[in-house]
Amino acid sequence: MSGQPILELRGVSKRFGAVQALTNVDFRAIPGEVMALVGDNGAGKSTLIKGVAGIYPFDEGEVYFEGRRVTIHNPREASALGIEVVYQDLALADNLDVVANMFLGREQVSRVGRLSELEMEEACIRTLSGLSVTTLRSVRLPVAALSGGQRQSIAVAKAVMWNSKVVILDEPTAALGVAQTRQVLDLVRRLADSGLAVVLISHNLHDIFEVSDRITVLRLGYLVREMVVKETDYESVVREMTAGQLNRVPGMRDHE
Amino acid sequence: MTAQVLESPQGKSKIKIENVLYSPALQRVLAFAALIVLIVVFSIASPNFLQFRNITGILLATAVNGILALGVTFVIITAGIDLSIGTVMTFSAVMTGVFITRWGFDPLLGVLCGILSGSFAGMINGIVIAKMKVPPFVATLGMMYMAKGLALIIAELRPIYFNDVPGFSTIATGSVVGSILPDFNIPNAVMIMFIAAIVGSFILFKTILGRYTFALGSNEEATRLSGVNVDLWKIAVYTLSGTFAGLAGVVIAARLNSAQPALGQGYELDAIAAVVIGGTSLSGGEGSILGTIIGAFVISVLTNGLRILSVPQEWQIVVTGVIIIVAVYFDMVRRRRSR
């Protein structure tokens, strides 16, 4: 099951003023697998994905994509590589309909500058069907009129519509009810099964054990360890999250 | 299979009901109904109201405000505001006068450059707002003063007359329609407004600029994260608003056959009132060109009708104020019900 990682971080660090948010962390995402990224608040999960997404650069360390070393300066470059992030606060525009949201930033335009609405609508319906997102009444409804699960599904579909290879989901089920969580987790699994590398950030270990293949545990900005879901259990993960041995002790990096 | 589910007839009927409740269409219908009521009331109250001459007068009175309102509709949909359009209009009128009467530009070129000087002022607004992160209210308030001052300086405190420019005033007061259909002497200024409205509507609903106008007002952060160059499109929206102000400047100069440097302040408020009455939300993300045009007509029909009924002008202003509050109140009620 373990293929070559498509995205790999080696020894990345990030400091915000006096706060060392990430210290020498390794991380990888493998096609066809769901990699969960867990850790308590302030463990550095968000910092890690924002670095990958190009929101800000890492101070140190190397990023490899498909085996090549890359530097990602902004979200556009991340998208160009095939890395998409679905943010916790949902990067959707409420007043726009589903089609407009899915194509936001990548609208198809005819030669005279007219939006190609029909083509976009068809592509949108195709993508949603392909992901089995079938509960929508219409792709022309403003997303404000959709349920939380539907909105999350649209946000995910938007991310994977563009031949993306790595999809990073930040707390996709945080605000959802039981049935809607189910809906989104199924979608997450389908993404991985279709060959994408999925990174799932979540506080909910139940969700993680349901859909993930591996778990990377961060604590206080350090990597604790990467675990295989089948070979571990709740208690071990909780222990690593809250009291895990840090692989490197602050201030002692040079002496290991 | 999914496509069929998505397009089921039940789905469609449900959507229609929801669209009415959720969208600004309801507000537009209300504004339109208010316009009809006003027209009916005034025509019963005064036989002069529906005279062709009076209707032409209403249309002409709407033209300048309508054109200004078109531009600021875009800005307001992005959840911004443009207070500078009134004096930018004056600035453009003065620049048109300078280009044509002082520098001897061909009138057509002069008009084009006059409009572009409005675009330029709008672009400065956009840069100050997008790049320097100055709030739109403050940035355009500053531009309001700057344009007013510059108009006075450049015109040397006096009106610039176009008496030596044959045909200039026909831009507004002539009638191309009338020359084809002699019974319909609709002034060119009105036709310019309608054409500008059609162009504006196309831009708003059929092009990327319009799509991003809504997106910016709806969720600027999401738009940025989707890879849209937010700063660039903001500048484009304010430039567009300035361009419409420039066009209004040419029209008002042609109508008065002169550029009046002291005019202009206060026009921005009438334009914003028209936009708001037409159902465009000041909190952004919603709005339409049709609504704005209806809003502009509500204001000018009201003013005209009250004048025909010999209501003192002071009271006309009071009534306009009441209408604005009622319009926004209805908008708020609709919003609370739909969320």
C-alpha cells in the first residue's frame, strides 16, 4: 500500500516573532492514502499546511513534490503544482451559486470576454456526479442556501476539480452533524481511493480512524511520530498527542 | 443519473420560490411597484404629469444620476463605497472643457479624454483602497475633496462654456431617436443612460469583472484564497465607477452647454440613494443594474411629481429621505427572513 510520497517536507521550521511554531518537522503525503495530521491546539498543524499552501514560506527545510525540490511562494503556485487546500472557514462566497464558486478564480471565458456559463455548469455537474455528491437540488442555488455538509462537499469538489494531486482538508467535519459528517468522510475516502493524496486535519479521532491510513502526530511544533492506523489504537494516539516523546528537544538540535 | 436528479422538475419549482425569497429580486419588484404607484398617484393628481413633455423632463433629469448610480452599483456590490463620483463628474466635465476649448482637441477626442480623466480618478481611488489599504469611505472622501478642488483650480473658478463648439450640447439634448421617429424626441442623454445600463448589466452578469465584483462583496478572503488577484480587480471596479462618473460629466456638461466647476457635490448621495432603493445591499454581494435604474427613476419621479403638485422643494427632500429609509428597512426585513 505504501507508494512513493508525492509531497514530502524535510526538516521544516517556522518562527513567528518569539514563537517557534514548527521545528524541524518531516511530513509526507502518499497517493491513494489519507494522511491524518493531528495534534493539540498550537501543535503547528495550521502552520504546516499554510506553508505548503504558499500562504507564507517556511524559514528552514525543504519541500519536495513528485521528487523535485520546490519552493511555493503563493497559493497560485501551490495550485499550479496540484496542491489544493480546503480551509476550515470554507473558502466559499455565500452569494454566488455552486457553479460560480467551483470556478472562482478559474472561470472559463469565451473569446469576447463572456463567461461560458453552460460549459462551466456542465463541468460542475460532471465533477459533482463523479464524486457522488448527489444531494444538491440545483447547481444554480447560492451556497448560502445549502446545508453545512453540502457546502463542505462543494468546497472539497472545488479543490479536486482541477486535476489536483494533493488535497489538504482542514477540519472538514468540525461544524457538521452526524449524517453530514458521514457524507463528507465518504467523500474523503473516495478521493483517496481515486488516487489522490489526501491530508486530513482533524480533532476527531473517531473520524480519523475511520478514513485514514496513516497519522502524523505533532506536539508543540515538533514531530512526535508517524503511525500506521492499522497498527495503532485510540489510546496510543492520544498519548502521543498529549505526552509524546519529542524526537528532538528544544535547544538541543545540534547535539543529537 | 446525478444530472437528472439535479434537474428534476420538483427541484426547479422549489428553486423558484427560494429565489424570490433569497434574492434581491423581491426588493426590485417592490421598488418597481413603488415606481408604478408613484406614477399612478401623480397622474391622477395632476393631468400634466403624463404629458410627453413632462415625461421627457423626468427622463432627462434621471440621466445624470442614473449614469452615476450605475458605476457606484459595482462598488457597493463589492461592499465598498464611492463618495467621489459627484465631484469626479465635475472634474471630468471641466477636463472635457479644457481639452476641447483650451487645447483645441477634436470634440470626440475631447469627450473621450474627459471620460478617461474620470477613469483615472477612479483608478487612484482603487489603488489607494487596494494597495494602501485605506478604507473606501475615507479614500473616496479624500478624492471627493481633491476632485472638487482640482476642478475649481483648473477651471479658474469660472464655468467653461462650449458655445464655440458646434453640436456639443446635442450629446445630451439632441435626439437621435427623434430624428428617426419624429414623435419620440427622447433626448440622447437618456439613450446614453440606457445604453450604459445595458453595457453595465452585461459586465455585471456576463463577465469576469462582474463575477469578481460579487465575489469580493460576498467573501473577499475566499476570493483571494481561490487565486484571484483581489487588488487588481478592486482597482478595476473603482476605475469603472470613475469611468461612469466621467461619462456623467460629459452628459451634464453637454446638457448645461458648460462645465460648472462649483457643481457636483451632493450628486453622489442621490446616486447612492438610487442604488439602495434598487435593492443593492450596502453589505455587499447582492445587487443589480435594473434595480439601480428603477431606483434612479423612483427619485426623479418623486421629485418631479411633488414639484407638479407644488409641494415645496424642502419637502421633496424630506420625502426622498423617508423613501430611502423605507427601502432599506424592507431590505433588512427580507434579509432576516431569508437567513
